[in-house]
Amino acid sequence: MSFRHGLVQPPGKLLAAALVAAGLLWAPGCSSRSQERGAAASPKGQFAEAEVRDTTVRNVTEAAVEYTIRPIFSSLGTLQRTLAPGAIDRFPGEAAYDIEFTNGVETKLYRLDKGTPHSFRLDNQGLLELYQGAHGREDVPDLAPFVPTPMPVVEKMLEMAEITAADVVYDLGCGDGRIVITAARTYGARGVGIDIVPERIRDSRAGAEEAGVAGRVEFLQEDATAVDVSPATVVALYLLPESNLLLRPKLEAGLKPGTRVVSHNYSIEGWADKLVASETLADEKGTEHTVYLYRR
């Protein structure tokens, strides 16, 4: 049995390193947060609202997942759960939880912090793993946890996309808004950031004000899979591989021919014929990242 207080890692060494650097990936014996697919604890201040949120467990795989969960420091017993594909289980957010499941090779045990979202996904080896999620809403897909793109990578993405003042840059899953803010500040472009998490939208708007580009960018709390992308001349992505695949039909149907799509670390499956260039670079800490440029 393996035990970790917190999260695991999603596919890809690059994302794992980015998560560790961002404090999002939990490792044995560490107190930190995760994404490279991993379950649980969230960083302080992630949820700014005063209300208690549910702890949620989502199944993003194509098979039912069996697991057990038990509130910590509570007289309540262990619950045996079977989670159908696409379903979400919700638990009162007042308590932290221990969650246990098997992936066919080993049994995993994680600590889930109070009021945090989590998703069962498959790792690089195709094994079941639990990762921190972005939100616990049932009406919107969870595309990826928030992991900031390092600024050298932001600059490379915009450089490869050949941004000009005539461009409208959409960032689907914009996080703190740094990509569209940089596009507006450096190139004079207009930008639209989309994120479903209200904290990310507040941070983005504050960042735009601080950078002096609030008049050139806007940030919308919307579902990235449902938003109208037709005004975009450039689309930026830093999501997971399955999320890129989920968005592909929308990009194919909604984007005008010639629109550039630039993706951090993950290619878009089925778009090999649209790939214009890819480039690998190191961030300030020496971690390598790959940028993929496509043309619709």
C-alpha cells in the first residue's frame, strides 16, 4: 500500500516538475499540492469564499471506480463507493477524508483536505490515479487543475504564435490570466480569458488592472467547452491531453481557417496535419517545457 498526504501526478514528466515547482504536487513526506495527476490537499487560500465547500470525487475514466472513504477524526464509519464514469460523489466539506482504492497493481491511500475537488484519471501507464481537480461542479467538465505557466514559456508561446496588435487571444482555462495579459502588454493584442473557477477570474482581473491592460482584456467565468471561440485569431491552451481532445471538435467547428492554436506541454491528438512547429525550452528552474503551434 502506498500512502500520501495529498496528491499524485498527471501524465508527463514536464507537468510533474511544473506541479512540484508550483507547490501543487504532493510527494511522500512533503506538505504540498499537486496536479500531474494526484489527489488532494489544496494550498492555503485557494478558496477565498467563507462558505464551506463540498469535498468532491469525480470519475473522468471510462470505467466504474470502486473506492472507500472515511472522514478523519469522526465517529462515522468507512463508506464503500462505486463511482460510474462521468459521475461525481460529494461529501460534507467540514471534514478531511482518507480515501483508498486499487489500480490493479497497488493500493493507494490519500488524505483529502477539507472542501477540495478531486478526479480519478489514468496516468501515463494507463493505471488509475487520483488527482486534484479544478472544481466540483457537476455541470462543467474539469479540464485541469490550476498550474501557472512559467513566464519564459508564456513568452515563447506568444512568440511562436507571432502575436500582433491585430490579434484576439483566447486562453481556455486562463488561470491567473498571464497569457492574455502578456499578449496585451507586450504586443498590444486584445485578449479573452476563460475559466470556471471564480478565484481565477478575480486574480486575472486584478492582474490586468495592475498591468494597465484592463481595457484590452476581459475574463469570463464560463465553461471552456461551451464558450464561443469564433472571434479568436489565437487560442492558448495548458490543459491535459484528454482535455485537448475534448476541445478539439469545438476548435475545428468554431475557429476560422488560419487561426493559430498554441499548446503548452501537450499536443492535440489528431492534429498532426495542422502542426506548424514545436519547440522545447527550459524555464527559470531548468525544467523543460514543450510548446506546440497549430494552424486551423
